[in-house]
Amino acid sequence: MNWELEQAQPSAQDQVRDYVAQLQLHMALQARNLVPSLTQARDSREQLLQDTQASVEKMASRQI
């Protein structure tokens, strides 16, 4: 029965892993507030940067 109790409660390592993941997401979202708002891209390089940033933010937001 002891092993059932251990399986039901997340380990300290799992708790720290979850905390770090949440902290990283929070920091990424906070950093986004420091980036200037997206405007009309002046060239293809700037457009690629905006598209990449949007894709990364979508992936990060879906990891919760």
C-alpha cells in the first residue's frame, strides 16, 4: 500500500520540474511585453522574425 501512496503524490523532482516550466512560461510572456508591438514588416527578414516569434509563443502557451 505504501507504493500506491508514493505513486499518487508527485515527487519533489516532478514538483520542481513543473514549477520551472511554469516559471519559464511566465518569464517568456513577461519578456514579450518588453518587445515592441508587431507592426507591418518592412522586409522578408522582419516578417520571418515576427512569424517565428508568433509560432514559439503558440507552442509555449499550449504546453500547460
